[in-house]
Amino acid sequence: MMIKTYATDKRNEIQKWIYYFFKIIMFNSNTLLHIAIFFAEQLRIGIRRTGYIKKKNDLTKEHFIMKSTAKKLLTTIGILVTLLIALAGCSSHSTSMEEKNYIIPAQKIDTLTIDVKDKKITILQSKDEQIHIVYYESEKDFYKIDLSDDKELSMVSDSNKEWNDYIGGKGSQVTRTIQVWIPDATLKNLTLKTSNESIVLPTIAFLGTVEVNINNGNIQLDKLNVGTAITLETKNGNISGSILGSYDDFAILSNVKKGDSNLPANKENGSKKLSAYTNNGDITLQFSE
């Protein structure tokens, strides 16, 4: 009876693994091979444990059936992993990426918004009075760039990929980097959003607000200078660096989960606003006058 209960639990566990395995196939497959290998290893360990749960002469027929079934499932997963590796060679990453340049006079823009995924955003100071954006795109991986009537320039990632286009690597770091040159003290507002990469903001003055949101990455500031407000938010990453101005200049709101912070949770007085939030990370910000 004890062996039957163990066998039933093992069957349910195997079915759960297979369900999540196929579910992952339908989404981003960058980590698929690692997860599949992990499942296979766990299944192998389960088989070995099953063989020693009782002495050999006490094993029931059902117990041997479960052991045989588990081995067949392990073989099936191995075949699937091999198939995915083969498909990776035919993925869209073989599609050539073309370098593009977008240039616009800074006085035509009040707000710059970049909202992308799995892309590194590098901010640099422009040597002229124009905003320069250098990026790479292909017919399957591209951006929508639009200038609105209220002078907001937005750059949003888009694609027409099939599910199998996500199998394999992400591509080179060069083609996954967006370089943005911004003149000092000309742009009012800057909003940056990305995932699985970090963002460094250099010593550039912004007349209004700066907002940075990252999922799985760090935010680094180097004497960031803002006119009204800074909002920084990251998950699985740290927020660090320096802000131009004194501690008394800022009203502060901060919240940290699973980490430490050198900022108060709530400070009311200040002509500017600083909001900083992180989940599974630390906040270490200094004020530089």
C-alpha cells in the first residue's frame, strides 16, 4: 500500500513536469533548454530513489511499471531537447540585423520614452543640439518610433516572430543595445523601461522628470540632475549611485523587499521628489552638491 501511494504521487509529479515543459515551449524559449535539462535530471534522481525505496525482493509489479514508465518519459524528454536544439539552428537569429540611425533636433522634443524588452539602453551626452538614437533591427525584430503632437518621442519594441523564433540565443550584445545621445539640459522628461539588462545614467541634466523601470537589472546613477522628480523601480536588481543636489532638496518615498536601503521610507519636505522601489535588491543612493 505504501508503494502504491508513492507510485501514484510519482505519476502525478511526472505529469506536472510534462505540463510545464510544454507550456514553456509556447512562450519565450531562451531558458527552455536549461529547464528541460533540470527536469530530466530530477526525473533521473527520482528513478534512482524509486529503485531503493524497498529491498529488491519486496518490490511490487506496479513499482517496476512506474520505474519503466519514468525511463520512457526521460527518453521522450531527451528527444524533445534534441529537437529543440535542431530548431534553434533554424531560428530567426540567423536573420541579419541592420544598423539604423534616428536623428532629431532636441528642441522638437519635450519627452523621450523608450519601452523595450531584453535590450540594453546606453545613455550618452550628445556633442551637438540633436538627439541621436542608434539601434539594430530586422524584419522580425524591430521598433515603432513615433513623434506625437505634444512633442513626445516614443520608441517601443515590436516583432512578428513565430514561437520557434524564440528558440536559441538572444543574439549579440551589439545588436541588443540601443545607444542614445542626449544634449545636456535640453530634454524635459526621460522614461526608460527594459528587462534583463542594466541602465547607467550619466551626468546629464533633465529639466523635468526621469523615470527608470527595469525587470531583472540594476539602475546606476552618476550625479543625475533633474528639475522636478526621479522615479526608480527595479525587480531583482540594485539601485545605486549619486544624485545632484542635497538631501534636503528631495521629498522621498522608498520601499525595499528582500533588501536594504539607505533612504527613509517617507520624507515629506523637499522641492523635488525622489521615489525608489526595489524587490530583491538594495538601494544605495548618495546626494552630491
